[in-house]
Amino acid sequence: MSDSSSPTKSSLSDLRQFRINKNTAVSSGQAKTERVPGKKRIQVMADSDSDGADSHVTKKTKLELTVKEKEERYMAAAKISPQYDTMAVQESLSRSNWDVAASIRYLREHCKPKGQNGPLVKPKLQPSSHSSRAYSDGECSDDEDVKQSKDQVYDSDDSDSEMATKMTGQRKKVFQFMNEATIVELQSVKTLSEKKATLIIEQRPFGDWAGLRKKLESIRMSGDLLNYAQDLINKQNTVATILNKCNNMVSRLEKAISNGGGIVDQPKMLTSGMQLADYQIIGLNWLTVMHKQEMNGILADEMGLGKTIQVIAFLAYLKEKGLSKAAHLIVVPSSTLDNWEAEIARWCPTLVVEKYHGSQDERRRMRGRYAKDGFTGFDVLLTTYHIVGSTPEERKMFRVCKLDYVIFDEAHMLKNMTTQRYANLITINARMRILLTGTPLQNNLLELISLLCFVMPKFFAKSIEDIKSLFVKKNKTDGDQEEVSQFQETQIQRAKRIMKPFVLRRLKKDVLKHLPKKQSFVEKVPMSSKQREYYHEVVDYYSNNKGVVCSGGDRAGITIMMEMRRCANHPLLMRHYFTDEHLRGFSKRLARATTYKKTNEQYIFEELAIMSDFQVYQLCNKHEMTDVRIPDELICDSGKFEFLDTLLPKLKEEGHRVLLFSQFTMMLDIVEEYMRIRKHGFCRLDGATAVKERQDLITDFNVDDNIFVFLLSTKAGGVGINLTAADTCIIHDIDFNPYNDKQAEDRCHRMGQQRPVTIYRLVAESTIEEGILMAAEEKLKLEKEITSTEKGEGEVHEQRCVVKLLTMALGLDKDQEEQLSNSLNNSLATPTK
């Protein structure tokens, strides 16, 4: 259905559909209680947003609604009544027991539309408008998102009438599109494949509307195709309108800067003797201009440029000038919580900080105080992403209590607008938002749009589906590489224009002229002889059992890939050393062990059988079977460890200190054993490290030269911490997402670093890791294109390189390659915890 369909008709249709759903869900006046597999039945209580104002109303039976069902009802209500604020729609649904029709009545009777300050006025229906311009011009009104035609260009009921051949304004645009669009543009139309688009081009030129319809019928294409083309043109016009608004914002910002009444200096409230760098003063001024224009923004400076300090300076400026209207909230990853607290105390001790963290009982007591006094008695409330949405009570508190600014550190965590985290965080009741991220573009252009929609929800919300549809990746065709590249170049240029008013991004090479040089090496490391033998066994097995690859469901491809990655990293991540006989003996002993709960030997054996050698070793040692050992030579037997045997002694002799990152905690466990065998001093931080201990570990490493190596997991240790005592970074196993590795390496290449930094990325030669490296390099290329003036492609998918490598390794044919690609695509799109 086109976005230009009648609002009245659409609203009635939506209401009717939800009444049907409601009648289905409610039988004989009582709500049905659904049992979710694996879950106990939960009695749904009144929504936590309800304030009891309508307690005199007769109580009705509450519907048992899932979060998804509530979300669907919210989306329907918001679609029917887009003129009302998000919070008003949520409150009306809450008051009306999630009855969409009742919530719409409540909105019209009790709430004012957005931007209306006078008495309530019922909206009047506007007459049909044909204000959409030619499909490529995008000149639309600045007062509305876009005025679309309510009438579809094709209606099967009009096939014999005069209206069927009349060339209306909308039909002219569709007619022009069908005559002039390239094959890639035609493929943007719903249902049009490359083959169908080619058939349409072969039928050109079309003389008139009747001739167009007749030729489509001759090649067995439905007239609905013309409505889909109309829908695409309307979406293009919507995005063009947003781009025009963005350009207006850029002009407004430039004018505000030129007439801004002087540059903001470093706030006097900052600690005496602490001085912002010149580029940080510029960042402070950008934040103040955005504040004066009441615009949210994304501070996207490259990692290591002191985004934390710029935000602290901005909050100090607000307090110094008396501009803070309430307390501010800063939401950070757990690993950076203590660092934020320490940096605020160091740079601006005048800012009163309260840390919302701790046990559930501690947080409950704090919530009791906030319920009584509000967010008072402090300037900044500091908390983590986990806690801010941890419980219904906490989610409600942040929805209800008013804040001035909410600042999201490492905001690339908000890249996926379909997640529950995104939905929770977007409801935080703050007047303004600032997002901090060193990696604004991670997987594709749509992730960037997710961030922009989060930072300016009212600006983008109505047009989000149109934006998404126009930033979808188009598959490359063999014969039209140039046309595809032109289409992707257009995508990039659109994204740059949308980004411009909201994002400030500087790179270290541009602003830190005196930052020590960083060298980066990709070390393609040959596997050890045994390791190579095991890796080829896996490849040979799947080469001879292609049915396993192609018919194993969505997870087949990803499972094969992970198995190959384990072999490429270390043989002990598979099971080759402990035989089934060993496992039988271990099972008997574990069944008798006082610390091990299970007693059935067969069940224990079956569990051990699917473990790796190192997991078996760890389990046995955990349960008093310390005689179960793995020889030191097997622990050291991997190609990457052989490379470290050469590299680490040299680095130690020259006085360097090392950060070693791995994605896998099990791999870090093996590295720990290796470090003990080679007698290297080390410490370790990963996701299991208590938050309270993390800052102590970081401090110990920075001040104690005897700690030669800091072992870190890429996710937990790669975000927002300062480890400039190290000047060498080793990425033991590279990530599909290169920004995770970039985050990791910038723990040491940042402000405060005095020595040149060297990065080593270890890649097992002739393995799946080479494919992962290819995917990572393409993503980095995309970031360069989106943030510079260079041209290039618009999106990168991980599975392209992996499928290519698996296809070559396993000898898959074209159909099997496509099945594997679909499997990997589904698996990689599935979020992991």
C-alpha cells in the first residue's frame, strides 16, 4: 500500500483490524492466557505507566499481551494519530488497557497535537493533492514531510472507464519513470526482478498511459506494478524533502555560527591547570551551537580524541551559565563506568555526580529517594546500558522522571532499531540527546540511519520506512557494474547529506599532529603441522558431506565457519587429545565427585563428548581431578603461538608492553596457560570481570611495568578505557566487524601516548580467517567513502567473503553456494547475547 493512501480510510482499516484481533483474543468477555513454551504463566498487572488517575473507572479484565503485541498496538495507534507526541500515545494506550480505538478517543479528547498551544481543535481532512514533483526532483514543501496523492495510478475496477487512460499528475511521473528509469532503478520497485526489469526496458518506448498498460499486459505483468512504482516515487520524494530540510539545517547552523556572538572559551569551572586541546574547544563550541539551536547531535570523533572530556566541558559550560534545566544522565558500558566517574572528578570536581549502580537492594533504595525528591541533589546521574533497562521499575523511572541531557557513550550500541534495548532507551524522558561514538558506521548505511533516527526521532520517525527502503542494498548483476556503482554512489551521497547537520567527526591524523605514529601489520601465520592436518580434516569432511552444509537449517553455515575458526586458532578448541576411553574414565570419577552434581555416567560422558580438549581439562580440574593434564607442548602447538614465541621475547627485550585481544574467552584461557609456560607477566580483563575490579586492573597495568601483557576480550576490553602504558597491540583473532578491532587497538593509540604504536593482526594462512579479513577490509573502505568525498559502494555483507571461501574450500556448486549464502545471512543477522 502506498504511503499516499487516504488517512481516514487507513485509520478505519487499522481500527477495524485491531477490533478483529481483539475479538479473536477475547472470548466470552474473558481474556485468554497464552502459555509460552518454557515459561511459567505470568499474571499481567496494570502497566507501570498508569498513575491511577482513572481509578474510579470500573475495572476491566486485562488482556495478556506480549511485548511484541503491545508494540504492534503502539505502532497502529501512532500511525493513526501521528499528530500526537510519542509519550501521549503511550499514556493513552496504558490508560485504555491497550485498546487502540479507546486510546485514539482518549487522545482526541484529552491531548493536544504536537506544536499546538491553543485549545483542542479537531483536524480537518485535506482535499486530495497532486503535489509530488517529477520522480527525480524532490522539491516538496518544507512544512510537511511530503504531500502524496491519495489516489493510486492503477485501479483494476477502472479498466474500461475513461479514467483508466487519463494522464493525471501522478501518472505522468510514473509514466516518465517507466520510460526512463535504469535497470537498477527499476529493480527498486517492489516485485521487479532483474529479468522483469529487462523485459520492461525491451518494451520501450511507451507512447501513452493506455499503451504502457497494454504492453505490461502483453508481458504478463500486473497493473499493480504501476502502483508500486508510484510508491517508490513517493518515497524518493519523502527522502528528498528530508534532504532539503537537512540542507536548511546546515544553512541555519552556519548562520548561527557566523552570528553567534563570539567563540565559547574553556569553562572556568574546569580544574585549574587542565587545558582542552584546540580541536576539543571546537567540539565544545559545536555542542553549544547545537544546544542554542535545540538540536541533538552525534559527536563521532575517532577513538582516542577525548570525547569524554569534551562532554564534561559542555556540562560544565551549562552549569556555569545557568543553562541546565534538570539533572543530566550519562549511559555508558559497564567497563567505562569508573573511568567516567574518575574523569569528571579530575576535570570538573564541581559537577556533582551520583552513580546509579550496585545491587538490586541498593538501587531500590535509590529509586525510593528519586520517587520522593526527583533527580535532585546532583548534576549528573551515571549508569550503564545494562542497568538503565534492567527491570520494569527502572525503565519506568527513566520514562517518567525528567532529565535535561541524556548522553549515550559508545552509541554504536544503538545501531539496530529493532532491538529491545533501542526501544527502551528511546523512551528516556530527556529534553536533549547527545550520542558519542568513535565508529558511526559499522555494518551498513541503515545502521547510520538508526543512530540518526535515535538522535532526532521527531525529525525522522514519520519517514523511517521510506528511508530504509531507499537504502536497501541492490544485488550486483554481471552486466551492469557501472549502473550498480552509480546507484550505490547515490546512496552514499544521500547518507552524507543526511548526516551533515547532526554529526561532528574528526580523525586523529587531522587534529593530533603530534600523536606518535601508528603502524599496522597483517601477519598471515602458517598453522602448525598438526593444526593444518586437523583443519584439512574438517574441510574434507564437509566437502564430502555437502548435504550437511546445505540442508542443516539456518545455523549450518555459521556452525561450519565457527568450527573452521576454532581449528585455525588452536587445536585444543576441538577434541583430538582426549579419546572416548579417557572420557569414560573421567565420567566415572566425576559421577563420584562431591563437587559435581550429576551422577549418571552416561549423561556425563555425552556432555564431555561434545566439549573441546581444553574444556574437558578445565572441567576436570574444577572438580578436584588435578591429575588430568594437557602437555605443555600441546598448549604451545599452534601457528599463532609459534609466531608469539618469536615476537614476545623481542618486544620484552626492547622494553615494549603489550595488549593482546581475543574475541573468545576460551582462547584467552589457553593464552593464559601459554603465558605461564613462557613466564610472561600478565593480567586479564573480560566480560566476566567484576565492574568494581576493572578500573583497578587498568590502573595496575598503567603503573606496574612488571605486567608485560594485558589479556583482554575484544568486546569488554575494547571500549572506552585508556591503556597508553602499552605501545603494542596484538589482535589474536580478527573480528568480522573491523570497528571492534579498531576500538581495541585505540586503547593504546590515543591522547597521552608518548611512543609509536604497533598493531599486529594475526590471520591463519589459507583458512577461513582470510575471508573474514576481506570482509573487514571492505567495511573499512565503506567508512572512508561515507565520511570523505571519495566514491564507492554502499554496503558490505559479511557472508559474501565467507561464502566465497567456503565455496572454494568445499567445492560447492551454484545452488549449494546460494543455500549456504542464505544460511549465513540468516545466522549473521541473528543477534547474539
